[in-house]
Amino acid sequence: MSTGADSVKPGRLRRIITWPVRHWRWAVAGFVCLAALYALVDQVLMKRLATQLDRLRAAGRPATFAELGVGMLPPTENAAPLYRAAGKNTEAVLSGSREEDLRERLANATTCPRHWRDDDRDYALLTEEEKQAIAGEMQAMDPELVRVLDARTMPGCEFGNYASLSGAAASPAAVLPDLAVVRSLARNLAYKAVWEAEQGNTEEALKWVAANLRLANDLTGDPLLVTGLVRVAVASIAIDSLERILHERELPETVPGELYTELDALRDRKKLAHFLDGERCFSAAYTANPQTAGNLFTRVFYYAPGAAGLNEVTSILADAVEEEDYAKRRELLTPLEKYGANAVPQQGASGPNPLLQKKGAGLLQKKAAGPFSGGFTAPWNMMVKITAPALVRATEAFERQAAQAELARLALAINAFRRDTGTYPEALEQLAPRYLPELPRDPYSGDAFIYTKDESGFLLYSVGPNGTDDDGVALTGPGGVRGDILWCGGLKPEP
């Protein structure tokens, strides 16, 4: 026998379920009110975002791809198809080849001993038979690598169309396959340069280094963070090959002028900030377009506030990267403290991250936790918490590239001095103004690069990300923060 309560419950449940049907006018009114509220919040957030972008424009930072100067290049002016074809065809030529380990052996055999690691890599010289095998591969690659030389005549390079946010080309993922091909192409260009030097063709080798540097500089046509990081990688590969070529050879009387031109372009801080500006422009444009930003719900509670937060972080980083003055660069980064330790990595493998420190009193001395420092993170802050560390790590990579480019320019000047005088300079000051208009400064310290010489050659280095002179020990450790960024100009054993 059922109780009165048991007989009532099914009726209550039925009335609750059927309430919207029986009172459909109220249900429709409630839905309209919710939709209006969402639309209102969306408009408020987008208006705030637009206001923030206006402030950035007033401060001199671009807010759209059009303002950044990015557009779809006509095919006749775009170097991207040439690089794409050269990279893919070179991979096809080398597919199935068993000589890749020999190309690595070639690189190892030309490595300055100061860069050697106790990692069981084979640094032994190549046999004549191995050299013949590599020569065959280099000959097979030559017709494809010539495309890279042709690309130097093109005024620009764009793998994707970021000026128009429509279609598959609007996504940063659209360029990832091309960027992978570019990195592979850069490695083969470096092998080519080192191989020509080993054959005694130093001037020809420097031409290929310049072509590789041009490849890196051409990547500014796709102003996104991932492209910027690939540019850093390509530039590092090219500069590494230049160091291998010069550390035991005389600089030729005729050095390709484009080598100096491309190194100057590589150290242009505005071009480094260009990638951060592009990432922010893409984020803002993506947010403003409901079709690309998912749906209204995600745009209101994730994309719009997240883009506003990223605008703030990215604009600070872009200003700092662009700043030539060391102390000013550090000062500009101070506001990033509010994003907390989890959003901005302030501790490296060997100590504080100097990129986020001012001289004397660093950010780590301040204990106040920011809104993204751990625990619960509101959905609209999650985008910043996830992305801010990547932005900072990219900024650190850009800083290393700036140091490497300056070291390469100094090394060329040192070698030119030795070619003309028969000896290395006693001090870097002897290079200016004949070989360099002025001496560059170490971006990690604001002071001069460290230089020493002896009977075996010279050693030139930056103090590196930890800001400490580690006596010329090459950069090592997780995250690459322990040690110095060095240029080896001789065969002196590693200390």
C-alpha cells in the first residue's frame, strides 16, 4: 500500500518536466533574456578589447595584420614556393639514403673542441670512402638547393595567409608542415656549407651560409610565435655552420656582402618583436570573429577576456624585445610579475631567470602572488595562464638569437683583423671603427662580450641567460640556462 507522499512525488516531477510546455511564454521570455544577457556581456567584453587595442595603437604597437604590414604576396614575389619545393625535393632525393649518419659525422668532425660533449658521439675524421659517399649526396642535392639561391631575388615569403582570417590558411597549424620542411632544408644547407669549406672552397661555403641566413630572415613574412621559433632554429643552424667553417680556416679576401647584410637583419630587434605582435594580432582577430572563435559561449567566457590578458603580456614582451638598452629592457618586463610563478617561469635550472629580473632587486625578491599563481583559475584567465609561459620562453629564445648574431659579427671582424695583420687582436676595441662601426653589447649583461686569445686561437662569448661569466663553458643544462653562449675561434681544449 503506497503512502500519500509516494503518490504525490510522480505528480510533482511530471509538473516540473511539463512546466515549460504549459508556460511556454515564460520559457521563451527567459531564453530571450539569457540570450540578451550573453549578447550584452559579449558586446561589453569586445568593446573593452577594442578599447585596449586602441591604446596599443596609440602606444605604437599594431593591432591588426593590416597595420603589421602582412598581406598575401603575389606568387611572382613570394619565395615560399621555392623554399617548399627545395625542401621537399631535397628530402625526396635523400629518401632511403643511409648516409645521414655520415652527414652528422661531417658536422661532428668540424665541431670546435669546446663544444664537445661526453655523449659517445663520434668526432673521428671521415675516411676517404665516407667522403666520397657524402660527395655523391651533395651532388644529388645541388639542383634542389639552387632553388634557395633563386629565392634570394624574391621580395618576401609567406607560407600562410594571415591577413584574411578565412579558410584553412587562417590557422597557425596550416604552416607547420612547411616549417618542418624549412628546418630540414636549413640543416642540408648547413651540411652543404661545411662540405664546401672542407673542400677548400671557403668563399663558396660562406655564400651558402648567407643563403641559410636569408632563409631565416625570410620567415618574418609569417608573424606567428611558432614561425619565430623556427626562425631562431634556422638562424642557429646557419650560425653554427659559420663557426665550424671559420674556427680553423682563414677568412677569404672576398667575403659575400650578403653575409653581413643577413647578419644585420638577423639582429634587428624590431623583427623579433614582429612575431609577438603578430601572435597578438592573430589572437585579437580570432576573438573578434565568432565563426573562428568557436561559439558565443566560449568567446564570452574564454576568448575575449583571454585575448585581453594576452594583449597585455605580449605588448610588454614586444616592447622589451625591441628595446636596445639592457636596463630598460629589464624594467619593461617588471609588470609581468603579476602573472605569478606558474604563468611566467622566473626560476631556471641553475637559478633565477635573469630575463625577469632587474639589477639589484629582482622579481623573485617580491613574494606577492598574482592572479594566475596557482590553485583555482577562472576560465577566462586560463588562456593567459597557459600561453604566457610560451610567450616568455619565446622571448628568451629571441634574446639568444640576438646574442648569437652579435657574436657572429664580432667573429667575422676578428678573423678579418687576423687576415689583414697576421694575428688576433689583443682586445675587441681594436676592431672599431675599421672592422665594425662600433662594438656590440652583450644583450644579457649590457656590457662588452668577453674575449680572450692565446697561441691556439681565441674565445669569444656572452654570459648567457644566467647572467654569470662561467669562464667560457658552453651553454648546457635543462632549458639551456647554465653556462655561456660561446664562439670558438681556435682548437684550445675545453676547460
